[in-house]
Amino acid sequence: MSTPIEKQIVSLLHRSDKKAISLLYENYADALFGVISKVLTDESLAQDALQETFIKVWKKSKSYNPEKAKLFTWLYRIAYNTAIDKVRYQSNKTSKEVQIETSNVYKLTSQGLNQDVLDIKTHLKTLDEKYQIVINALFFEGMTQQEASDELEIPLGTIKSRLKIGLRELKKIYDPELKKS
């Protein structure tokens, strides 16, 4: 059964009365910090998680149903989940840091380049101008098909057709076996 203070807090929460947060903090902050500290060993992260917990409690205050769970159980779940989210965020953040010393981005040598396609702009000039314009827009200017359609004032379907035909013609240049068929 709920204590009088719990009933008062729940009533204030449901009315979105800011006094509820003060009462929650006075009565539950230490216990919730203990829960969070078991998940997060870093005290400053744990304090951040506690603050986020109270923010979530405030935002979800109208959704609390005393018939489903006691107030502390509801608060406990929010605090625990917030702490777990912090752990996940920290592990994702550290795993995504760039390792410059092991990067091979700047180690590209001329052997890594396909010498046959370095002259693609020269071969592109052998195509009809309508195909050149579309391929230039899409591949060398970085436009999407829709952007090219808008910029060149050509219907999207025509952009797609010209791209397909232009690439087929370029493929014939780079793969002489296709010319025979």
C-alpha cells in the first residue's frame, strides 16, 4: 500500500505540479543514485544519469499508473534503464572513435588505381551530349537523379534512361567483348 507521501507525489505528478520533483528528489534521489551507481562506476556519469532520470520521470509523469507498479518500482525502472542507456552510449562512442595511426586512407598507391578507367572523362566525350550531361551531373557533380532532373529540367524518367544508355555505351568502350554481341 502507498504511503501518504507517495500518494501526494503521485497526485502532484498527475497534475504536473513542479513540487513533485522536489519531493521525489528529497525522498528517492539517494536510492536511485545507488541503483545507477551499481551500473555506472563513473560518479559524474552517474550524476548525469540521475538528472536524466528525473527529467524522464517529469516527462512521463502522466503515464504513471499506481495500479501497475509502486512509485519506487516505476522510478527504479526509469533510473536503471537510463543508466544502461548511458553505458551503451559510452561504449558506442568509444568504439566509433577514429584510429588515425592505423588508417590506410592516405596510403593509396598508383598500383591501387585501375589505369584503364583514369581516362573516363576522355571516353565520356565520345558519347552523345545528352548522355554526357546526365553522367556528368550524377557522377562528377554528385547530384541525385532527382536533383539532376530538377537542375537540368529533364523529366526523371528521361534522366534514368539516359544514364542507363550512357553507362551501357561506356561499358562497351571498357569491355570490348560487349561490342561483338
